[in-house]
Amino acid sequence: MASLMQDLPLCGFLLACLTLGIGSAAAAPAGSSADNPALAVRSAETRQDRGTEAPEEFRAAWVATVANIDWPSKPGLATRRQKEELLDLLDDAQEIGLNALIFQIRPHADALYPSELEPWSPYLSGTMGEAPRPAWDPLALAIEEAHARGIELHVWLNPYRAGHPDYEGGYPENHVSKTMPDAVHKLGDSGMWWIDPSHPGAKAHTLAVIEDVLTRYDVDGLHLDDYFYPYPSYLKGFPGGQFPDEKNHAAYRKRGGELSRDDWRRDQVNTLVREISELVGRVKPDARFGISPFGLPREGSVPFIRGFDQYEKLYADVALWLREGWVDYLAPQLYWPIEKPEQSFTELLRWWHANNPKGKDVYAGLYTSRLLGDEPGYRDTEIPLQVRWSRLLTPEGLQPGHIHFSMTALQQNPRGLVEKLRPLYDEPARKD
């Protein structure tokens, strides 16, 4: 059925969705087309179409520094060249029409800024712990120049990842794997190193890193992605494919704890999310705390939706975070085409909005980089159409928005993407 639906024009696809019960509240007016962003699809249960104006829309892109995905282009560049690339990236973001960037500053217990708590990131110099030469502060420049262009700068940290297969060099003495070796596990042959979420010292360290950044830098937000407990593919070779935390759980039960190992793991993540939320509110109340989790809710939550269950596998109870209001915004990674029924972009975004009792902003995480490859399923108009749907499905009173993964995809402009986005981005994203 999916292959048949990929060949349908937009009108036919929406009709098929209605027949299947997918997107049942939306209908397409005559003449709708995925290639014509001036034509609106209206939803009976959401706001009226904002057209191309989209006031107050959050238009963002992730800037991934891990493995030099987005910036800098490679490790070991001269400081002058690193600065030039960063300024070019910011110029491109402004030209495209973005008003926010999610800038990764802690890929794996390292820092893309001067820090007394963690070593310099290897994605600058090529060696973890080695400062760029001549020394400079990438985060400070990114904030200053982003703000000069009317762009928000949200810092993106990975709370648990401590090593990545792209970096094969050594780890300095001030890396968490050396300062707290009992808190960090090498995950078999995956090349990943992982901080144990149940280690109290490691959690305190991560919170200290966050507080340091919030105290010293004029950031607009703090951002986590989908890496909580590791994905199962990283745990091959471990007994039962389990993260090696059995000793900590056994000690917890010995102290009188009653939670199962799975619920105990979720409690570790929930506690960190709650404490980060409280920390941001206390230290920098004008900054926003956002998380971009895997896009699927718990298995069985949405009719027709099937796939990876982050509640069971990553121990991420994302729905709880929304219910408790611990985040200021959520950006679920909706990395599938609209026409894929088992991971329907529209039905998933509709569900996240519907299960948001505290009225937090929900932005769509877009897999824009998929246009760079030859993977089937993403037509040329997929991303512009997802932008439009993200506007249509935003309840009245909340800020519509989306985040592109990642900035490189926008800069490379695959299949004329930027030109296709231009009619949607022509008007300013925010009211003055």
C-alpha cells in the first residue's frame, strides 16, 4: 500500500488518508498541489492557514558539530578558516530565512568553548583536549553574530554520550572517562562510550556543565536530542543486549527500591530532565529548554503507527515530560514522508499536539538531509509540504515551528530546496 500511495498526487493521497482514517480531520480543496505552497490545506480542528506570512514561526536548523557534520568542515582548520566558515553558515541561515539555530557544543563530554569542566572538542583541533590555535571561543562568536543577524542561538548538549566512533584518538585526563571511570562504559564494537544515567556523580557533573554554560553565555535556549539510554544497535555483545547497569540497580533494590529495572531506568532519565528544567528556570529564566526526541510515541498510542518504541528501548517517557511541563518546547524527530502510513508525519504531529496539556510549543523535526541522498520516499516537495503541515496542525495560541536536520542540507540546496522554501519564508518569521 505504501508504494501505491507514493505515486499518488497530493489530492489523491489526502483522499486515501481519509479512506484509511489517517488525517481524518483534514481535507484537500480542489486544486491542491504539493508543488504550490500558495494553495492551503485547511484543518477543521486547528488554526486557519497562515499562508506565507506565518507570524512568530520558529524556523530553525540543527548545526551538528559531531563528526564535523555541519561545522567546522573538518578538524584541524586554522582559527581564521573556522571563523570564516561559521560566519558563512550564519549568513546562509539569515539569507534562507531562519530565525534560530540549534548549535551543538557538547558532542560527547567535550566542549566547543573554553571550559574548566571538560576538554576541548576534537572536532576543532583534531585532538580532544587541544585548544584551537590561536585560541578563540566559538560559542561566544556564534552567539554574538547570530544575535546580530536576528537569529536565536540554542545550545545543544548530549547528556550521556561520552565517545563517538568518528573520533579514534585519546581521551585527556579531564574527560569524564578518566575522572569517573566507573561511570562510563565502552559499548562493545560500536565505537560509542556512554555515561551511566544511574551514576549520581556523572549526573551532577552534567548539571554543572549546563549551569556553567547558562551562567557564562547569553544563550536563548538549551537543547537535548534523542540520545538517552543507548539505541539497541550499540549494545550488541552485552548479555541480553542490556546496558551494563545491573550492579547499580541491584544496589538500589538492596536499599529498598521497588522499581523494576526498566522503570528505574526511566526514572533516571526523568529525574535528569526535571532537574535540567529546574536549573534553566533558576539560572536563566529567559532561556527556553527544549528536547528533540525520537518521533514515535509509545507503541499503541496512535492507530496505524508502528515502529521503534523509545519508551521501552531508550527509557524516554517523553509524554510525561509534556504532561509535567518540564520542557518549554518539544521537537519530535518526524523523519518520515507524509505518505508513509505506519509513520505518518501528520498523524504523529497531530498526536504530539493533542497530548500536550500544559500547552508547550511543539515543533516538527524535519529530515531535510534525506534530500541529499538517494533514499526513496522523499519527493522534491516533501519538506515544503511538511513545513505547511506544521503550520496547519499547530493549535491556536501556540507558536508554529520546525527544525531542519541539518544546516548542511540547506546550504547544499538539494533539488532546489531553498527556492521551494522561499515562498514560505518570504515574510519575516516574527512580528516586530
